[in-house]
Amino acid sequence: MAHITYYLATNSPFTYLSGTRMEAVAAKHSATIEYKPLNAYPLFDRTGGIAAPARHPARRAMRVQELRRISRTLGLEMDLDPPYRGFDSERSSYAVINAQKVGGGDLGQLVHQFTGAVWRDGRDIMEDSVIAECLTAAGFDPAIANLDLPEVSETYARNLEEAVEDDCFGVPFYIVDGKEKFWGQDRIASLDQFLAGGFSGAS
């Protein structure tokens, strides 16, 4: 059985655009998933990337066009200039970490609820009410958000360190069995093909 390590950010537009397609692929191939939410900004800093606000205007303009085209292709409603896109995603990430530990709901749907709250609904995922609504919509007890598990902040910090160690440099990022790596929501079809036994000659 294959295992997918999934690095993500709950305020990432491309994590939003991944929807729950990766989860559907994992279920198709009976693969397990470990969710590792992190702060993408220090990840960019440490792996040679540049956060969107600091990029050249031409790159920022192209990014907006890409987001518009991809969202329309996928049929996902998207606000290209949401009010809370650059805000801290720490508390929503903590909720994902707690939900993964406690169980009882759909983690893929929870991530999609958080990213959709930002990029579809223009909401602040640092607010208690928004976090609770996202947890409930994904089938989790909203009280999970208030669990003060001592290791949650350590897990969040460790996710960033492990991402750097795993040569992850952006989100969403999928790693199969610690070896085969797929960067971006547009690589989910390749992930599917790999899990089906494709790319057998790849090294």
C-alpha cells in the first residue's frame, strides 16, 4: 500500500484548486495520506522561492491569469483578490493537525473548506467561528479547534523542517513512499498514473 506525504498551506490558492482530487486518487489506489500543513512563506525563503507579493509585476499578472483559467477549467469559484489571502494560517493549520490526530471526519474536505473560505468566500480563517464552521462542514467536532494538545505547535514547526529536508519547495506537494515527488495541483494526474504503475522506468 502506497503512502502519500502531503505538504499544504491552508491559505494557498493552489491548495484550494487541488480540491479533493488527490484524495480521490489515493482512495482509488488504496493509498494512505499524511497531511502536513505548514507556513509556505518561510518555505519559499529557505528553498529559493519568492512569495507572490515580492515577485516581478509580470509574474504576478501571469499568476492571476493562471488562477483564473485553472479555476474556470475546474469549475471552482474563485476570488482572485481575496481580503485575507496573506494572513497567518497557523490556527487553521493547528485545527488540521488536531483533526488528523482525533479523527472522525474528512481531512481532505477540511483542507478544502479552509482554502475555500479564503479563496472562494473571502473569510478570515483565523476567526474562531470560521474555523468551527469548516470543521463542522468536514464532519469534525468543532471543539477540536480548542484542544490544547502540547505537541500541536511542535508538529506545525516540524512540518516545515521536514518539508525542507524532503526537498519540498512549494504547495501543494505530494511525496509517495518518501521518494516520488509531485509539485502542484496540476500534477495530480501524474500522481494517479504513478500509483497505477506508470513511469516504471523512472529512476
